[in-house]
Amino acid sequence: MRDRIRAVQFGCGPIGCAVAKLAIQRPNIKLVGAVDIDKSKIGRDLGEVMGMDKKLGIPITDDVDGLLAKTKVDIVFHQTTSSLEMVAPQLTQLLGYGVNIVSTTEELAYPFTTQPKLAAKIDKVAKANKATVLGTGINPGFLMDSWVLFMTAVCQEVKQVKAVRIQDARPRRLPFQKKIGAGCTPEEFQKLVEAGTLRHVGLTESITMIAAGLGWKLDDITESIEPVIAQKRVESQYIVVEPGQASGVRQVGRGLRGSEEVITLEFEASLGTPESYDAIYITGNPNMEVVVKEGTHGDIATAAIVVNAARRVVEAPPGLITMKDLPIVICAP
Amino acid sequence: MRDRIRAVQFGCGPIGCAVAKLAIQRPNIKLVGAVDIDKSKIGRDLGEVMGMDKKLGIPITDDVDGLLAKTKVDIVFHQTTSSLEMVAPQLTQLLGYGVNIVSTTEELAYPFTTQPKLAAKIDKVAKANKATVLGTGINPGFLMDSWVLFMTAVCQEVKQVKAVRIQDARPRRLPFQKKIGAGCTPEEFQKLVEAGTLRHVGLTESITMIAAGLGWKLDDITESIEPVIAQKRVESQYIVVEPGQASGVRQVGRGLRGSEEVITLEFEASLGTPESYDAIYITGNPNMEVVVKEGTHGDIATAAIVVNAARRVVEAPPGLITMKDLPIVICAP
């Protein structure tokens, strides 16, 4: 039997806690440390912060150097923020200790086109320290990019691809419902968009991953964002949306060759959408329509793919890798 | 730009010709030779045998040693027969020249459990000659195994998996329609089953690949086969099926842990089935239902996945590999 993977949880917010909760259930993983910069969490036991009724014997620390200097670590589960620029110092610090990383930083899912210098730097530091770093998640990382590429395996030719994710946000966490603008007036929605706080990050990363995979050179990439306006009253456990208010967000990413739209990604999350689903539409030989009925639960799936990717990342060659080139990630405890 | 992949077509029947036809359309592949053992094809130009109205300048030969001794070859597309025991001498001969192989031999898709000695021998010869060999196809190789494993990436836990492939065989080739027993009486169908000529090969290989991927130890694997009996008259371009005759075949493969059926693969191909589709059902956290609407065309998809896999196989480490551990195959000309 292979050795257990020794893991550190970096970032103990809702997603980080979901990752850690799954990791401690897996016989092939041993959680050996936890990191957060939130003063209210430092020094507390991870189990307590996760809302468990028992301690894990893992104190949360903000002293990354102290932790990694004295602990053997194979991989870090990194769940902090979407911005690659913000997390780059965290990643290079970790890589300096030769530890592998699975991060849910959306901009890391495919940064070679959008942030080539930063991507090259991280790749270089990773290789110099014989470590591997992967950006993944349900989206970007799976539904709108690597799954699309995976399905093209059975196509002789691909002319256009479209991926659609429509989700009813009513079963999701309150912070998620707030993040998509549910209950805002159209004006409030617009202000949140302008402030940069209301936006699903990752469409451009998914578009550039698909293009790189299919060998397409794009001439332009666009992203649009608008509120889904409630036609009738809709409510969740937390929020009531009146007619005329935003029930959520709709974003469309487009990749163009010349004037032709060859990649279309439609993301919609709102309270009370009639049907949740994820779908891929390929125009080519053959045409394909593939659907996940009722869609994929974002929080469950994100924690799953991070933990499931651990073995592949530990075994991968050093450097900054993406889901495009990793062997398929499998739920294998 | 990377060098073009120099390929040889081994086996020039319907599937081999479909592979070659796609390969010559791909800018990243150069077809440099063709092999068949059929005396009626030897010496003829591959283009002619493929039914093209032009010659390709590629004469079909049965002299594998002569061809490989004088021609630089990166990969062989190998489309001959389902039986690993029958093709093993072909594979080891090819591997002796250090060429990589993508084969549609169904029993090669995951032979480690079913034929471990033969698998070990091929792996050893491949590694000794720094060559890589992959068994793939639409099924086994994709729909009922690697696609299932791929979708589990977003699951925290998998308890049971089921894959279903239901296809209307009316649009398929006559040999395929005959192979599934369309137009046979139930007695004739049974005789063909007993003779071993009427059987889709690969369910057991897919089951063992899934089990290996998910880390499951199976206690038993079963396969059943029975005719689909026409309730009313149904006809294709080639065959008329009267009520009471077989319109096709239904096979079910089962993987058991103790008495619990944890893997179920249902394969049905018949003339006039009401709805063609491919589907995956995962019982776990979360449950998932994923459907390819109208299903996947077997011949188109098989040629596609063979040719699409070429780059990955050339770049893979030496040995006998499977779709379970290969980076995702992409339609990338």
C-alpha cells in the first residue's frame, strides 16, 4: 500500500473547511496542519473551527515557515481567494519548501494566457523545488473546461463548443446567495459589479484552457455580466426577492476566432431558476449534447475534486500544471 | 511547432480504414505505411482499399519487419481483432521496433485483471523497447469506463456506478447489424452466442478498469447476453426483422463486492430501439446522472479516439498504459 499523503489545509473558510472535512475521512490522507491569516482563528483547533464536536489536534497557525520547517508535508490544499496576483506570494512561499499544492484560486486554473509572467514565475519556482502546483475546482477546472475537452476525445472534428451551467442557488450557503446579488435592486447589483465583488471568476480561464487544448488561436475573449431579474416573488431560507429585483447573476464568456464565436460559456446562478443542469454542446463530427441532470452541487464538488486530485498531483512531474494535462482525477480513497 | 507524428495503419478493415481516413486529414499526422494480412489487399494502395478516388502512395503490405526496418515510425494504429491472445504476437513484434501503439483490441483496454500474464509480458516488452501501448476505443476505453471514472472527480464518495449504452443500430454498417444478431430467430441467436461470434467484447475489461480506478476489490464479475426480441416488424436499410425475431442484443456486466452489485454496465444494440443514449448513474455523494443525448456513433467515435490519442501515447512514459492513467485525450489536430 502506498504511503498516506500528508496534507496541510491552507485557508479555513467555508470551502477550506469542506476540503479538510473530506480529507480527514480519507484513509489515504493524513491532515497534519492548518493555516489561516484570520486572527480570530489562529491558535484554535481546526476541528472546532470546522464546527465538529471534537478536536483534531491540529492548531490553526499563520506561521507557514514554522509549520513547514518542522513538519513533513506532501501537499497543501490551498483555498483562499480568486486572485492569482494576491495568492502568488503564498504559493511561492509554499513551493520553496518543495510541497505540492492543489489550489482553488480560480485564476490559477489556466493562467498561461491571462497572466503569462506570473504563471511562468510560479512554474519556475515549482520546478526549482521539484514540486507541482495545480489550480482546479468545479468551475473553473471541470465543468466548463476539462470536461468539455474530455468529451471531444470521441469527436473527429470540433467546430464550436458551448458549456452551460444553470443553477438554482436556493440550496446554497447564504454567502453564495449574497455573492450572486440575490435581493438587490438592479442599481445595487450594478454597484456590486463595479466594485468587483459580484462576479464568478473563471470563464476566461476556462475559455483559454479549451482553446489551448483544441489548438485554437483566439482573436478575442469577452465576458458579460447582468442580473437575472425576478418575474415573480421568490425566496430562499435566507433571502426574499421581490419582482423586479435581482434573483441572481448571469454571465456569458465568449471566445472568438475572427468574428466567429467558437467558444461560449453561459453561467447562471439565481434563486428559483426552473431547472438546474450542466450541459456541453459540441458542434462538429459528431455533434454532441451531454447533460448532468439537476446539475452539480458546487460546494460538494469543489471539495471533492481538490481532495481527489491529491494523488495525481503528488505523482505528477514538477511545475505548474492544469487539468488539461493531468491524468483523469478519480474519486479513489 | 511539434513534429508530425509518423503513423502506420495496421489492419485495413472497416474500422482501420476509418482510422486511416481521419489520420490523413490531420495536419499533425503523416501516414507512412499500411499493413494487412488479407491476401486480396496486399500490394494494393491504401487509398484504393479505403474507397477513395485517389491513391495515397501507401501500398498495403504483410511484411511488418520489412516496413519497420526501413521506415521511421512513431505510432501504429492497430485495428485487427478483439482477442488479446491473438494480437499479442503482433503487438510484441511491433514493440520490438520501439514504435508506440494505439490498439482497438477490446481485451487490451484493461487486461491486468483478466489476463495478467499476457499484460505483464506486453508491458515488459514495451518498457524494454521504450515504447508505449494503449488499448482504447469508444467502448471499452471511453463510455463505460474512463468517462465514468472522469465524472467521479466531483464526487466525495462513490457507492455504486452504472453505465448504460442503448443504441439504435439502424444507421450502422451491415456487418454491425449482422454481428448483433438482427433478423435471427431466438434459436439462431443462441447458436451464434455459443459459437462466440455474437458478443460485444469489453464489459469485463470496463468493469475491472472502473474497480481499479475506484480502488475497489471485486469478489465476482458476471456477464449475461440475450436477444432483444422484436414486438413488431422493424427494418433497416439492409435487414427486415419480423415480430418474434431478434432485433439485436442486450448484454449486462456486473461487478460484485460480496453480494452487492456495485458496478452495472448495460449494453443494448438493436434495430429500432425507441431512444439511443449513453448514460452514467453514480450513487454516492452527490448522486449523478449524466446523459449523452442520442448517444455516441460507434464508428465515428472509435476512429476519433484512436487518432486523438496518438499525441498522448507518443508523449506517455513507456509501458502498457490504459485510459485510466493517461492525460485526457483531446480532439486536437
